[in-house]
Amino acid sequence: MADQILWVHGDCLSPKNPALIEYPNTPAIWVWDDELLKEWQISLKRITFIYECLLELPVVIRRGDVAAEVLAFAKEHDANKVVTAESPSPRFDNICDELERTKELEIFEVEPFFEYSGFIDLKRFSRYWKVAQNYVFD
């Protein structure tokens, strides 16, 4: 039984995820977002990369509707709180709204990899990296 569970998502797939650091022995879940995979047509190469990152994290891996799976996981662990790291994604806000209907939500701030206020197309890592490398290696 845990008072809280962790929700790990694609915008903080790191062992340095602040939620994982703050709650190191807490049950954690990752959900392959069926809707997002279909909508963004994510490549097998990127899916493989994400999966390899997940293998380094203490998470249970599921698939389906993210909010529904996170809530089911919380119920399995009798948790009344979901802990996660922030994300700039509008989908993240919608999922959080869904979770907050029945659970307390704690969101940790994530230190950005680099400071940038412009638009970056996040559907392809190469487009992200093309912008990021100008700031990271300066």
C-alpha cells in the first residue's frame, strides 16, 4: 500500500526525474498513450528509444488511455495521490485535469535542458536537437 504513485511520462524519461528522486521507492507507471501514438504516427525507432529509456527506470509499463491507466494503478495501490513531473504538452494538462477529479496531484518542476522560448516541433527528435545543440554546445 502506498499513499501515492508516480506517473512517468515522455517529457521526463530520466533517472533524474524529480518525482523519482523525491519518492524513490514509490510504485511508478508509464503508459503508452494509444491515442498519441496514432495521432503523431510515432516511428518504431522512437518507440524503441523510449522503451530502452524505460528499461532503466523502476516503472510498470502499460498501454491505453493514460488517465484511466494511471487511475487504475493508483486504485491497485490504494493511493490517493499521483506524483509526476511537469510537461509543456497540452495533453499533459488534460490528463492532469482528469486525474485531479478523484486524486490529489503533485507536479514537480523540471529543470530545462536549455533555455528557449521559441517553437520547436517535438514530433521528431532531430528537429528538437537541431535547435537544442545551438544552446547546449555554446
